[in-house]
Amino acid sequence: MQRFKKFVFPVVAILGIAIFSIVGRTSATDAKYVYEGEPEIIAVTFASAWCSVCKILEPRLAEVVPEFSDKPVKFVRLDFTFGQTGSVEAQARKEGLSDLYPRFKGATGFTLLVDRDTGELLDSLTVNHSKAAMRTAIAQAIALAQREKIADPS
């Protein structure tokens, strides 16, 4: 019986942690995306369930995201909770982040603002940004991407 208890407790603990990490969190990407056109900016958050910085950054960002639901920015979350899996890389590729992904894979606790057309890194958001600073950075990134699109209409 003692052996059984030593086996059951770790299994139950691991299952509990796994279920909590999958179900027990919300993401800034949960907001409705209603912009009719193609996004000009991808705001990609590198995060995981075990990242303590993410527990501060993501709720703060989640409060800002709804203000941009009708703007040309798409919010994406790359989840490294279970490591650098092929599904995370596939998601990055699907979002047009193939060039950026290898530079930052596995790191967590920040959001990158990326020009969707050029793949250029325009800015980054960290836990040091207030909600107002996040709003400003996202708005400036959108304006910069739109300005570049007007300057080079090809």
C-alpha cells in the first residue's frame, strides 16, 4: 500500500498541474478580432504557464487588446509551456513569423510587434510597460506599418 501511495501522489500532482496549465489560464488572444482587412501588425506573445513574468504581462495586455479589436493588428500567443514543440513552430510559420521564431523560441515573458508584410520587428512589450505605454506602442507600430505601406505601394 505504501508503494501505491508513493506512485499515486506524483501522478495526481502531475495531472493536476497539466490540467491547470491548459485550462486555468486566459490569453490576450481570446479577444474577438473584428477587423475586416488583413492585419498589418502581428503582436506575438512568447509565453508559458510556468513564466512568472507572463502572469503579470498577459493580464495587463488582455485589458488593452479589446481597444484594438477593429484595428489592423492581430494578437497571437506562442505557448512554450510544453517546450519548443513542432506545433508552436507550425503556428509561428502559419502567422508569418518563420524568420523571427528561431531568434526568440523558448524565451518567454514578452510581446513582439511585427510588421506582417516585412517581418520587421517594430517594438516589444514587457512587464515594464504600463497599459498606457502598451496602447501607445501598438498604435505607433500600426501607424509605422501603414506609413511604410503608403511609401512603398508595390
